[in-house]
Amino acid sequence: MRKAIVILLMLALTCITISAHALEVMQSLTDGNNIRDYAFQGNYVWCATLGSLVRWNILDGTYVQFTTKDGLASNYVITVDIGENNELWIGTMGGLQRYDGTAFTTYTTENSGIPDNGINAVALDEHGTVWVGTGGGLACFNGSTWKTYTAENSGILVDPVASIAVDKNGIIWLSHDLNGMESKKRVVMSFDGTTFVNYGSLNKGATYVRKIAVDNDNNKWFLSPYGLYRFDGKTFTKQKDVSVVSSVYTDRDGKVWVTCGGPPSYSAAYRSIKCFDGVSWTEYHFEDLIPYTITAYWDIKLDSDGTLWFVSMDTTGGVYSLHSYNGSELKTYLTRGPRSYNMQDLFIDRNGTKWFGTYFGAAEFDGSGWENHIFSLSENDIPPNSSLIQYNSITNAVLCIGEDQDNVLWMGTAYGIRSFDGSTLTFYGPANTNNVVYTSIVDCAVDKDNVKWFASGRNICSFDGTTWTPYHTFEFITSSVVVDADNIKWFGTYDKGVWSFDGSTWINYTEENGAPKGNIMVAAVDRDNIKWFGTDDGIWSFNGTAWTFYDKDIIGIPDHAAINDIEVDAYNRLWCVINGSLASFDGVSWTVYDRETTGSVSKIAIDGEGVLWLGGFGGVGDAGVVQSFKISAEPAVVEEKNSLPTALKINGNYPNPFNPSTTIEFMIPDPGTVNLSIYSISGQKIRELVAGNLSAGSHSAAWDGRDSSGNCVSSGVYITQLRLGDRIATHRMLLMK
């Protein structure tokens, strides 16, 4: 019967009319705290962030945010620079832009010589020519004419161009791949306007150059993960006095500044700012002046007054915050909103306050203002001989939020549990729960007896307000927990189907009795006491007797589309997050909503006024990192067309940025042999995800952040390459740990 339904649906794909409940946009809020670059313009400092373009007034500390609503090409802003005419040049994931103080002018592959809309670097020479490094090659613009340099039309080796600098002689220096996506070496090149010169890799171990700077003596400084190198025109010399360098900058006096730092597990000796005056290095530390734990210094510049500006990394792969130091006073520049844009959970309490679980604490939004709750541990809270910085980092990764009958909030984190009664935060970890509570609290629920239940990997535990109780009866990896109308606890797992517990008896539902096998991501209970479980390939429901499966064809989603969240509204409609898209089910029809309206969604919640709240990843189109929609009671008729694609295309990946896994969506115009592979930004092949024949249409593939040997890869930008015959499509992804 199910096959017959699928066949009928496929026959009707050309043009179908479905019942969709209209969404009216209420709010769209963006983030501006994840700094990727910054530039000075008089009394302003402009910040490129993964959420918006932010202009800070240095004098009074006020700021203005620019998003796609204001004309920004994309809310993912990578780089900024100031031109001779005081114009701002902005590199985004949607193209290059110029801002004259009033309006944005946008340059893309469609209206300029830019070979790719993903802008990695921007630099201006003494003539005012703008040099642009992209994912597809190099381009320059003199104000009227574009020139493009790719492997096909010039001596440049191949894309992508990762960094650009102009030296004292007007020579352009850049770093990029040696042999494209097949390359295992990163190279340095120079360009005098006529000829490209290839200097190869810095040494046998230096796989790529992240940043280039030029000092007053015209020495070039190259930053590689393997160290800092100085080039005097003849020899590359590795600097022995610095390590774990994240950024390099030369000031007007010719001094070289670097920032250092690594993961929280690294020694504090690696976290510093260092300055080279031509003879020796001087070290600076600002950890004691910053009111929260930092793991690394990430970027550094000096303004015209000699004030030192730097970016700190606050969590593992997490938040990049901007600071200034004038020699006596340190200031931190944070926009209102969640410190981290990477939403792990979204919860609305009984007072209507919205809570966002992020990788940097819990963000609280009362409808008008934000408050960020940043957690810290003591030495007594962590295992002996452990890094307090590392544990402070993971305890701020808030993975789930719930509320008990006493209006106390409970937050599960990557290390321990926090309760919050409105004024006091209490930490529950191994030390004060007899080792019941430990790591990765992925979900929580409160039953009718006010007992709190927590899912934590292979450990389920409960807390009645006095006693913590562990449940190790079964060896399964728990992913979710929900309580139904009969006070039965339901647990989704990654490997052993669904379990229920009525307080005395455990029951296991597996594929042998019609239930899902595993990889159950989320769970919910509707107003008819039907249990819903989201998996990595569809949605299951259980009415107490029979299981029903809604697969990709019934819902209208690609293969292996993971269900990342489920909520039920006042009309008993189901709302789901599927690979970053919002979907709803009214009991008869499924609707998948356009991402141009909703943005890339990670988590959802519905408040008492019937408003749907979405947490996202920076947004698409007019969408922000946080959005809210009023759900209409009556359905609207929507005409939806679904035809075969006309071009080879990677639609994107969800989530992006991601940690540790993501799903890549792509389109195949013709049936044939397809290869989908992951490469590092340096061109090294990391993993082959798909290799074989596929039919024309929409497809998806999941990547767990591991290489072909099964090892977890590090944070950074990765390239997805899709190949069909001689046609190739690429897409950039950001892994942030």
C-alpha cells in the first residue's frame, strides 16, 4: 500500500496544490558577535561577522547592524577593507560590495569579473585598484574595468585564493592551491600585473598560507598552521620564537604583531599577543582584563591612534569577540543578542521568555532585551589534573533546556546540568551527584510528578529534587526523552530503537515490531497522546498500538533528510525542522516552507500566543539568526512545482556552520555516475561520500566530520565537490568546534 502511495505522489510531482498554513513574519533578529575581520574608518570600526555587518562608534560605544534587509548581499560577511575614497569594501558569501555611506553596490559573477561569489580576501593597492580573492580565482577592479585571473586564462595556478597582500613595490602576493582540488600543497605566488611567480610551499610541512602581511622593509610574512615565516626576497625563514600563531599584522612603525592560541586543552603559554620590533619579541596577556574565559587570541590590528584591537576566541571553535586596549583600559564590543549564533535548543518558559541554548551559554530574550548567561566552574567541579579552561568551554555548550512545575529552568550541557530559579544558577556534575551526572546531556523532560529526566549518551538519570538516580539497565545511546499524557517516559536512541519506562517496566520497540531501528534525533507527544520520533530518514508516529512511517517521498524531502526538531502547536499540527528547512503536518498534508522566508533553521518553539520561533545559522535572504512567525489558524492554498533540475548544483549543507555533522543537498540534472567528495581548503581530499550511479533529481549525503581513516577533522573551511561527467559544482562549508 505504501508503494502505491509513493507511485501516485511521484506521478503528481509536476504541479501539485497543497494545503499550507501561512506564516506572517513577526521579528527577524541577527547576530553580530562572531568577528571575522574589521577595518577602521575615522571614528568607526567596521566588523565583518557571521550574521551581519556591524559599524561601531568608537567614541560613544553605539553600533548599527546591516543585514540583507539593508542591502547586504549575504549575512555571512568574511572580510572588510577601506578604500582611498573612504569607501568600504565588503566580501561576503554572496559577492563583493562597496558601501559609500548611503547605498550598497553589489558585484557578483553575473555583473562583474568575479569568478566566484564566495569572497575570501580583499586588498587595495596604491592606485585604488581592488584585488579580490575568491573561491574561483583572482579578480581586480580599477573602478571601471574588471580583470579575472583563473587557471584557464592566466599563469595563476588555480582557485581558491585564500589571502592577498600588496607589498611596497606594488607586487600582489597571494596564496592558493597548487593543482586545484587534487592538491595536497598550498603555494605562495606573486603577481606584478603581468607575470605570476610561483614560490611553492614554504617547506615540506607547510600545507597552506592563511594570511600574508608586509612590513616597512618590504619583508613578507606568511602565516601557516606550521608556523610563521619571513621572506626577505630570497629566503623563507621560520620564526622560532612564536608558535600556534593565528594572525599576523604589521603596523605603520614596521612592527610585526601576531596572535597566538589553540584549543582549550592547550597550555596557557600558547595564549598571547606578541610583537616583533626587528630584533626581539615582546609578549602581552589580557586574560585578567576580560571577564570570561578565552581560549585564544585570534586577530590583531592597531588604529591611527595606536590603540590595540584584537579578537579573542571564547570557546572551542566558537565565539570571536572584539576588544580594544589603549594602554590603560580594555573595552569589549558585543552586540545585543546571543553570544553564539549556533543554536542547540530553543525553549519558551511559562512567562513567555525565550531561551536559546548555544555553544556559549544560554541566551535569554524577553521580547525586547537580551541577557546572556555564561557559566564557569571551579577546580572542585572538574576531574583532578584537568584543564579548567577546557571544562569551562564545554560546560557552556547548552544542548537542551526544560522547565519544571516550580518554574525552575534546567539546562543540560556538554558537561553537567544547570538549574536556574530566576536568580541563582546551580551546577550538578560528578562531584555533587555521586557521578550520576557527567557529560553530554542531550535532552531533558519533566514528568507529572515533577521528576526531571535527562538523556546523556549511555546514561539516563532522573532527579526528584532530592535524589539523583542513574539508569544503566540497558546499553543504548540515548538521544531524546519525552513524557506522554500517561506519565510514561519515552526515550529515542541512536542504536536500539525506542524505549518506554512507566516507572517500573522498560519496553523496547525495534524494527522487528514495526518501530524505527535507530538514529532517532528528537521526540514529541501531540495532544492526542501520539508519540512522534524524528530520525535521519523520516518521521515515525506511534499511537500506542501501531507505528506509522512518513518517508521522504510522502513528506517531500531529499534522501537521508534528518529530522532535527519537532513541536506541536495549539491546533495539534506538527512542526518539524528537516535539514535546515521548516515543515508542517496537519494530519493530512505535509508542507515544506521556502528557506528564503524562514532562513536555515536549527531549532523551533511555539509560545502561548501561537507564535513560532526559529533559531538559525545567520539566515538566508531577509532571515536572521532568530525569527518569529505568527501561525495562521486557516490554511492557505499554495501552488508548488517540482520539476527535474536543469543544472548540476549543490544547494547547500545543513547545518552550516556545523559540529560535528552536516547534510549536503545537491541536484543532478541527468542520470549518471556521480562523485561527491570533501576537500580541505588547501585542496587535500578528505573523504569520498558518494561514488556511483544516481538518478536525476534531488539527493543528499551526510558527512560526520571524519576523514577517510575515521579521524575527526579540525575546525575550518571545507570544500564539497560534486562531479557528473565533465561537469563540476563546488560548495564551501564551515566546521566549528
